[in-house]
Amino acid sequence: MKNQNWPLWEIFIRSKQGLNHKHVGSLHAADEKMAIENARDVYTRRSEGVSIWVVESKHITASDPSEGEALYEPANDKVYRHPTFYDLPDELKHM
Amino acid sequence: MTNIQALESRFQAKVDDEVKIEPKDWMPEKYRKTLIRQISQHAHSEIVGMLPEGNWITRAPSLRRKLGLLAKVQDEAGHGLYLYSAAETLGVERADLIEQLHNGTAKYSSIFNYPTTSWADIGSIGWLVDGAAIMNQVPLCRCSYGPYARAMVRVCKEESFHQRQGFEILLTLSKGTEAQKEMLQESVNRWWWPAMMMFGPNDADSPHTAQSMKWKIKRFTNDELRQKFVDVSVEQAKILNITLPDPDIKWNEERGHYDYGVIDWEEFWNVVKGNGPCNHERIQTRVKAHEEGAWVRAAAMAHAEKRSQRNSKKEQVA
Ligand SMILES: [Fe+2]
Ligand SMILES: [Fe+2]
């Protein structure tokens, strides 16, 4: 029992109503209920949040950074996805 | 170029461009090891750092002071937790880090091996110890390793309250009775030099600084930070009407900084090696708390397992 960790949880906090939950860090807890209670004490001591999500770290699948180029580079040459790509006269308003 | 060299030069190029390194990115093994050592030492310091101040919570002179001190000590626990979790992103286990603290293989800041013998010490710690910590920590918010930098942003936001509550304690003593003024001066006399040592050995005796600066783990050298600390502290001491226990402190017009005396490095190394006034007591206290909490950790885990079994049975029935 000696060197056993409680499971690791990733903590996401909504700082105020209307904003996304954002990753703030991790902590150890025996279960999801304790993870939320601990997250309250560790990450919201100064009203940094109005809502907490906890996800056990082992359930997170992440993209591989070494494949970053293959994943994100195709978007780089697609300038036509941006509004400034289209040539329109200055007289045109409200667009 | 070998594969490793290519990876290393790409890594260094990212660091040079101020691109943060994230947990799953490739990094040199030595960078990882350096960070694990530094972040875990930092975490241990936050945790052990609760002990000298915890000593005065029940004896704080007013409810206002007690609330402030409780909140500060609770923050330090939080700092320890942010930092342990940053260290764990580098592939170490929390339980192993704690074990290293308890068996003496991991170090923590030597400042916490000094005793808090008077109430004024709570003020001196806030002013000088948190003050020196802030000098060290602010540049760490720009550290090249993302999780460490982000943890430090949270820590730094909270530290300024620590320093201000400490200074307010001292300021109140400085306007008090003769006995209170003496208590203030006596306390600062004891904490000044250990606080100066918090920045670590002189640059000439700090062989790892160059590499850490190249990796942008460190942004300033030990002596640069120590000088900043002296320059602001000398001015702040005037407001408290006290002297700093260093007769060599003198404004140097040419350098635009205060000169200061020579640090007793023998004392520093002696405390680092475990022979400070409270080293033994600090670790004993941590080990005792950990061992006495073992059944709580085991019980919580057993409860969680039982509950999840019960839930999965319910799902099967439904
Ligand atoms: Fe702290
Ligand atoms: Fe602090």
C-alpha cells in the first residue's frame, strides 16, 4: 500500500458563466467526488471558478506532437478560408 | 548529424524562439532530469515551508492575524500541489517524490530549517522569505517548460498577499512599544542572512547556471536576483525603522546598486547537508503526518473501489 498513488485527475474550470471550461492542472483523488472537492480547494480559493469538470487522466487521448505537421500544415495553404482572401471594393459597407 | 543531435538542435531552436515546451514534446534527457529535480525541490519547499509558520497559527495575536496566516499557509499547500502536478507531467510519480523527500535524497530550500521563535518571525518570513521567493519565481513564469511556467503564474498571483501580510505585521510592530520594536529588530537580524542565501551559491560556484539559462529554465543568475533583493529590501527596511544586520550595505553610485557583505557559505552548506537547527524536526513532522494519514488514504481508495463495483453491478441489472 505504501507507494500507491490515488488516481490522477485533470481539472477543468469555467471561470465565469458564458466561458469555456479551461484546463488548469491536475490532482490526485480516490474518486470523482473527492476530485471535485479537492479541485475546489486547490484551484478556486479566490473565486476563480463557477463550475468544475474532472476527468481521470488515463481517459484522455492526446494527439501526437511529432505528427503536428501532418495534422495542422494542410490548413496553412488554405487562405481562401479567411475573409480577407476575397477582393471587394471599399465602398461596400456592412460586410 | 545524428538523429539525437538533430532533435536537440530543433529543441534549442524552439527554446530560442520562446516557443514553450509541452509534456509530450521531445526534450533532452538532461532537460527533463533538471526540471524534475528543480520542480520537485520547489514543491517540497512549499510543503515544508508550511511548518515554521504553522507553529504560530494557534498563537496569532488576533483573529485578523490568524485568518491571514491560515490563508497563507493554505496557499503554500496549494503551491506544493500545483508544482507536484507540474513535475508529474515529466513522467514521475507523486508517491516517489514524497518518498525522496522523506528519505532525505531530495532537498528543499534551506530557509525552512530555521526556527520561528517569536511572533515577529511570521512578519519577517512574509517580508523576506516570501520576498526572496517572489524574486526567484517571477522570472520562472517565463520558464521554457509550459506546465512549470503556468504553475508559477498561479503561484505568483498569490504570493503578493503573503508578502504584504508579513510586512503589515512588521509595520505594526514598528509602531508599537519598545519591546515590540526590539522583537522586530531581533527577528530581522536572524532572518536576513538566511534569506540572502535563498538565491543559492555565488555565480562563480554555480556550475549549472549556464545550461539552465540556455534552456531558459532560468532567466537571471543567482547573484543578479540577490542584488535585486538587496536593492528593494534596503529601501523597505527604512519604512520599518530598522537596520539590516550587514555593516557593509552601502549605496554604490557607480554600480547603481547597494553593495553588501560576504555570505557565510559554510553555514549555508552546513544547513543544506542536514545540520541546520530544524532539519531533523521538519522531516520527522512530514513523515509522521504521512504515516498517520496512511489509513485514511487506504480507506478512501477502498471506499471508491466498493462504490464503483456497486455502480457497475447496478448497470448490469439495468
Ligand atoms: Fe509559496
Ligand atoms: Fe508564499
